[in-house]
Amino acid sequence: MHRVRVSLPYFREFDWNASVLTVAPQFVEGSKEPRFSEYLPIDTAVTRTHALPARWTRKAGLGNLGLRAFPFLYSAGRRLLARASFDLVYFSTTVFTALPLGRLWKRRFGVPFVVDMQDPWVNDYYDRHPQAQKPPKHWAASRLHRILEPWSMPAADGLMAVSGAYIDRLTERYPSLKAKPSMVLPFGAAPKDFHGVRRNPQPNRFFDPRDGKIHAVYAGRGGEDMWTALRMVFSALKTGLSESPELFQKLQLHFIGTDYAPAERPRKSVEPLAQSLGVVGHVQEHPQRVPYFEALQVLCDGHMLLLPGSNDPQYTPSKLYPYILAGRPLLAVLNSKSSACEILRSTNAGQLVTFGDVEDSAFTLYGAWREIVSHLDHAPETDWQAFAKFTAKEMTRRQCEFFDRVVALQIQ
């Protein structure tokens, strides 16, 4: 969703007119962000559909938004495609159960479609882990995805992804995709979002940045695939409490919005690990998702930011750009194969410690952390010129060039 949102202001500059098809917010579980509408071009054409209410479908064990909205999205898309001449259908979502619509609409109207992979659709990551570590309903969801992906993806006319590994995996599964255009494109950074936050600050319900403590903030999902990074973080914290108590005793770590479950069913995945490593007194986890602009406010209020990464080397944390734009001291603990490592190195936007093939120690992390905590008044020396190529405008330019390629192939 963020890819589309930050691209919309620039599409016309690159000769594309966009019409958005989405689900009405009252049918979407989770936090809402009304301020998003303030950032859209005023003439953006948006069609909002119904979905089966989750309060009904969850009684039958069905909460997936794509399934609840599928017939409504199909019908609305069919009406749009019948009424006007569209060159392309573009899917940019992790609601994978909506992607079969591309093949259905293409068969009916002959309109090509592009899929933007922000996460793997069929992912065997949890298949290699014990049952207790798997998300709820993992088996059922995995079976459904293994049916829908091979039905939908070979019909796609172009692939875009935040990671080249996602494209490699799909072309290995479906060799016909090798002949289709593809492109690796990270998310675009949106400086305008921070301009809005700084013009209209919101209350911070998680901590008081003036209370004399050092507040380190992580805003984003949790999960056991992040435990390698978090173990390093908590081990380094424990070392700091022992070796440099005058600094580390002031530290309070906040993990905000770590669970995708609805507000009434939040699950903590960070505090239990902190408890097992003896540092829970310095760790607070708030698992409920929070609205986007509230999360940006918390990043701006933090004295420093933490970015633990996933064990999965294909995972690229899209939150990296907001972390850089917040302009706070940043400590990232990432898989050495993550593309985020090169972004951090090229922009000089923060301290990087890695694990995986190139593994730093928790003591190395402690040293980097101590350096940051000792100089909290020093803003990162970010190379903004190097960062310019990651902005939303530049990413939209490349995105539209890719659309042009896909469409050109259809008329040859």
C-alpha cells in the first residue's frame, strides 16, 4: 500500500494516470490512518469496495482480507475495465489472495498485469521450523498459497520486487516468467511524511522524551525470525549494564507495533526473549499496531533508533527509509546478506552490525551502542545526495519506465 501511496503524487509527471481500487477502511482490521488522504493528489480516482465483515467470517475461522473482499474487488474491477481503456493492472500488496484477480481480468479484458512482490507469496521459511514456532493457521494458509500462486503468477506480464531473491525464486518455479520483464525496486522514501509530522506533532503515549531516560525505539513487526538479532541486542545491553552502567542504566528500549493480530488478540514476541536474557526491566513491548503517523512521531521522539533484522536474508525492512529520515542516531543489526546493509553503508546513515555469513559479536554491538549513547547529541552524518536515489520521486520514475516496457511488449 505504501508503494502506491508515495507514488501517486508523481505518476502524472511520468505520463501515467492512476485509478486506485481498494477496500473501504471499515472492512479492514487493524489500525487506521485517516491522514493518508491528506497526502494524495486531490484528483486521484479511488474506488472503494465492500468486504464480508470480519466479525462474521472469523466465527468460521476466516479473517483474510483478500478472501473476504475477493468477489467485491472482482466486480468493481470488471466494471472499471469495461468502462474505460486501461493499459495495465498493477498489484502492490501483501494480500496475496487478491492477486488471482489479475489472471481473471486479463482473461476477460486482455489487460496485462504486473505484480509487485514485497514479501514471498509461498514462503518455506517456517517449514524448516518446529510447529510451535509457526504462526497460527500456518498450514491452512500455506496450502492455499501453494494453490493460488501457481495458478496466478505464470500469467503475470511483469514482476517487480523489493528483493532480487523474490524474482529468482519465482522464475525458478515458473520458467515462463524468465521471458517477462522484471525489476528490483526498493520502496521509495517519503520526506513529505516527516514534514507533516514536524508541522503537526502528536502526543506520544509510549514514553516522555524529557524524563531523563534514554529512549531507544523500534517500530515494526516482531517475530521469532528476528530473535537472532534481538539476542545480540539484549546480550549487548546486558554487557553495557555491567561494563558501562552510568550510560546503559538510563536505557529504555521500546518495541512498538510488533504484532499483526487485531487489537483484542495481541501477542508479545520480544519481551519473553528479554525476560529469558535477564534484561526485561529495560524493555517494553507494545504489540498493538499503531497508525503510521503516530509511529513516525515516536521515531522522531526517540533519542536513538534500533533496527533488528530477520534471519531470512531475503527480508528487506521497508521501515529503513523512515528510520533514516527521522534523523536520529541509528543502530541496525541486520543479516549480512540483506540489501539494507548496502543502503546503510552507502548513505552513512547509522551504525551497522551484522550476523549470518559475516557475523559480528555482541561485544562489537555493545561498543557501537556505547559510542552512540555517548554522543546522542550528534546527528548522523547522512549522505543525503546518496540518499536521493531512494526517494519516492526517483522510485516512481523507474516504476513508470518499467510499466512502459511491459505495455510496449504487448503491442509488438
